[in-house]
Amino acid sequence: MNKSIFVSIGIVSLLYAFLIGGYLILLYPAIQRLKGIFIVKKRLRMSEQKQNKSAVYKHLDQLLVTTRLKAFNPYSFLIFSILLSIVLLYLGIQNFSGMVVLLLSIFGGVLPYGLLRIRLEGMRHKGSFEGEKVISEFLRQYRICNYNVHETLEQIIGHLEHSKISQRLFFQILIRLRNTGNPELIREACDLYYFGIHTNWSRMLATNLRMASEKGVNISLAVEDILIQLRDARSASEERRRMNSEATRMTVFMVPILYVSTIFLSCRYMDLPFSNFCVNQFNTSQGLLFFLFIWFSFLFNLLVLDFFNHHRFDC
């Protein structure tokens, strides 16, 4: 009796399983359509959220990704900056007057961003000199990979051991390109390279990456043109460096030598005691003003020369 009940229950369960399986087979196309609609709506919501983010958020996101500050996202970075500003405001109220407290608080809020900008500018200067090597390697891998830009990025990351800035940026771009097909997100991913290097050649390369990722365009000729421009720019840069080095040597050595020479000639041929010269130079308003003018001009020239000598490499 008990055995027949178990057999009946098994047969009924099997029939119900076949019935449910049949319904699932019949409804499978509809289920797949519903699943596709749900996925598309989810992607659209994510895309809208991404597009609705402010320019400040996007800028901080690029800055944090480029400088590899993984401990913060844009929102937490803003919160940290505001908290630092509040802490310095609280400490300043107890020790300083109103205007000084305000300036101290503003300085505290801007300090984290300023430190990141200093780090970013250092990375941009270093990365700008990677251009010719990066472009030539990209072009070589692009041809080997049969003009597939995603495979090219995968391969080039392993061949840029001596171009660390571009290697890290290409890695971030590849991750973002793999996770999206949205043209706007593709643009943001490729713009990360231009943001990290911030030169004309990096902007052209980022634009070509976007075109290849978004539309599948063959960008080999455009990349070749960038490489030609970089080689011409290198020749011009070497000539400019040679000319600037001459100006630097003249400024650094000639100005102090001329100043010391004028002191020697004044004391030797004008019968002016050195002690009187020092009194006239540093103990009178006219002499001190001319001395400060000479040396401030000297320092300003050094800053200008340093700016041109350490300018980012660009075409």
C-alpha cells in the first residue's frame, strides 16, 4: 500500500515536471525578450546616471584615476577636503583673526586638490616624452593584431615597461572600453589618455582610439601621421634645447661674474674702498633697491629658462 502511494506520487511529480518543462520551453523566447528588456533598461539607467554627473565629478574622477589615488572616489575626496577645511577653520578660530582664519580654511580645503595637481603635472611632463615610443609601439601592435584596437591595447600594455605613465593609462582605458558600448562612455574612457598626458599628440591619439572603438575605423594612417609629427617635433626640441642651454649658461655664469667684476673695477680704478662700496650698496635706499632689482631679475630669468627647458614634449 505504502509502496503504491510512493509510486503514484513519483509518477504525478514526473508528469508535473514534464508539464512545467514544456511551458518553459514554450515561453523561453518570451522570457529571453523580457530578460533583454530588463538588461537594456538597466544599462540605460546606468548611462543616464553617468551622464547626469557633474563636470566637477568627471574631472575629479579623471584626476583620481590618473594619479592612482585608489583610496578615494570623487565624493569621498570632496568630503575629505571639506572636513580638512572645517578642522583648520576650528583650529584657526582659536588662534587667529577673522581674515587669517578664512584664508587658512580655504587653504585647507584646496590643499588636497593642489597636491594632486602637482603630482598630475609631474606625470604629464614625464609622460609627454613617451610619445614617440608609445606611438611606434601602438602602430606595430595595431598591425599585428589585424587592426583590432582592443587586442592592440591588450598587447601594448605588456610592451611599455619603460613608459609607465602610458602603460597605466592604457590599462584603465582598456578596462573601461570592455565594460561599455555607449559612445559617451567610450569618449570619456579615451579622453582619459589626453587628460593624463595633456599634449596635442595625446589628444590626437585619444581621438583615434575613440573612432576605432566606437566605429571600427582603421586608424593606422592617422597614427602614422602622428608619429611623423613627433619625429619632426623631436628635432625641433633638440635644437631648442641647445639654444636654451646656451642662454642658461650665459645667465647662470655671466650675471654673477659681471656683478663681481663691477665691484672689482670700482674698487680698483675709482679708488673706492670696499667698505664704502658695501655701505653705498646696502646701507642706502638707492643702492639696496638696485641690488634687489638685479637679483630679482636674475631669479626671474632663471625661472623663465627653467620653464622653457622643462616644457612638455609636444608636436
